[in-house]
Amino acid sequence: TILVTGALGQIGSELTPTLRNRYDKVEVVASDLDPDPGVSPPYEPVDVTDRSQIESVVEEYDVDTVFHLAALLSAAGEQNPGRAFEVNVEGLHNVLEVGREYGLNRIVVPSSIAVYGPATPDNPSERTIRTPTTMYGITKVLAENLGTYYHQQYDLDVRGIRLPGIVSHETRPDGGTTDYAVDAFYEAVDEGEYTYFVREDTRLPMVYMSDAIDALIDLAGADESDLRFQCEYNISALSFTASELSDRIEERIGRFDARYEPDERQSIADSWPSTLDDTAARTDWGWSAEYDLDRVVDEMVQNLQRGAE
Ligand code: VAH
């Protein structure tokens, strides 16, 4: 059985149905903080900062695999660093300890380009210096190191991918610095205008949600003998500036008034690299992106216009 924590979030809300479709013989238990969100069962409320709640779901459903997505993202983490530490570090430690005690087969934990920082040269690879300047980035460096430690010390198979910003249309991201790349589509379709919270020349690596989900599932299923790394694979698919995105959206929907009013998230965006070297993921477990920017713009606008009808 697979347990997904953070199953109501931007990634979790799409990963859960994808896992259920992909592995129709395997039970996939969704979990998050909400006691009764009205999503398709099985669903169990789990606060990952309470280890006993994880243990009881693992026991009740005989879980052998965890996709651990419960976390505070970069901007939210800067607003509440203590909570980010509790959820992102103590919550992960709880999941790893349960994995060790119950002998789970696989634990998948997303990392992030946020592990890099201002001292990082552009187009970094897995072994490039990590100098995060956000609590979120610090928790993700620790997550990578802790996952690798549990693999070495306890033979617990923990794997992770350094995700770039994710563009998606099912569940809006909450508290990420890359949220502008999602919000721009929603606001463009609904209002024909959007005020970005970053400068127009801000360029960050991005990936479309379905590519990110396929990457997480592909890494989870890869032969351990093929992997040079455990928790720190880079993947990237797109790299565009806010103004390039606005131009593509305007081409697709006609009138689109984009304005740029950077706020405190600009310094976070500026601390991250604008491109990633993802050669290792391509070589070790066959990562490749299906979606280029044209396809992303098409699919996002189509789905949001359909939703707006
Ligand atoms: C964030 N979307 O903005 C997340 C992600 C690299 C960005 O970690 O915090």
C-alpha cells in the first residue's frame, strides 16, 4: 500500500489519482491535515509532526511505500520559519523513523532547487555547492542529507528529486516563490490581467506537473543499482522569464495586461539558479520532459478556460 502525505497540496492532489490509475491493484491512501476534505477514499487525516498518527495509518493499511509531500514551501516558510522547521524537518524525521521501524520499501521525498543559493553557479549539478538562504531551502538540504543517512545507516531506500517550480492547473500552490508561474495563467484567463510579485526579467527553472509526477514515479520504480544519488536528483524542463511567459500567454488568449511589482519573494527567486543540469537523472533513470513551454501554455489555458465556463 502507498501512503501520500500532503495529498491535498499542489503535487499531492495530482500525484494521488495518478498513482491510483497507474497501480490499480495497489491501494493508495491519501492523507493531509484536513479531518474530512471530501476526497475519494481511502483518506486519513495525518499531522506528520505527530509520529503516532503516521504509525497508526502504516499499521492499519500495511503501508510499504510513502510519498512524503507534506511541507511548507519557500515563501510560507519565510513567514513562519519555526513551523517550516517543524513540518519539513521533524515531520520528515518522523516519516523516516517509521520507515526504519516498520521496514518500509521506499520513501520518496521531494527536494527543491531551493537547496541552492546566491553562491551557486548557474546550471548546477547534484554535487554543486548548496548554500540556501531560506528556511525552506535549509530544511531541504537537511532532508537530502537525512534521507541519504537513513539509506546508508539503515538500508532504508529514500529517494528524492530537486523539483523546480511546478506549473499546474488542478490545485493552486500555496506559499511558493514560483507561484507566479501558475497565478499568471489563472488571472489571465479570469481577469485578462495579472500583477507579478517578481521582476519581468526573473528567470527560474520550471516543469509541468505531469512531467514532475512521472519523474517522481519513475525514480521511485528505478533499480537501486542504477542510481548514483538517492535524494538529490535535479530535473528541469523549462526556463523562462516572467515577461516571456506573459508574451506566450498573450499570444494564446489575446489581451493580457501584465504588471510587475516585486515583493519580498524577489530575493528568494534571485537566490536560485535560472537553469539546472539534469544529466544524471536522464542517464540514471531515463528522465525526460514531455512538455515544452508551448504545450504548457496550451494545456494550462485550455483547462482553465474550460474550468471558467
Ligand atoms: C517554492 N514551488 O516556490 C516551490 C519550489 C523551487 C520552487 O520549491 O517554494
